[in-house]
Amino acid sequence: MSNSIWDHPEITTELIEKSMRKARIERSKAVWAILQNLFSRPESRETDNADFSLKQPKLRLG
């Protein structure tokens, strides 16, 4: 019998584990990129030695 395009590889636990590992890595990269975009400061990209202490007074809790 000839192989057709509809033949699928056998799904084994190794294949599942490999796919899950790859998915976790990709998800981690995506979450890291989102966090960097959310919490990055545009002014810190322009100057690496920006002094943020003068921009806002110190917050006192309690």
C-alpha cells in the first residue's frame, strides 16, 4: 500500500512531551515579551542613566 498525504505519524508519549515542551517555551517567550512591553519605560530606552527619583515623589505606605 502506498503512503498518502493522509497518513499521520503515530502519536506517542515522546511526541506529546516534545510538543508540550515546545509549546511551553513559546508561551514563556510570548509572556516575557508582553511583560516587557507593559512595564518598559520609553525614556529609559533613550538614556540608560535616567534618574527617575526626581520625576515622582517617594510613595509612603502606611
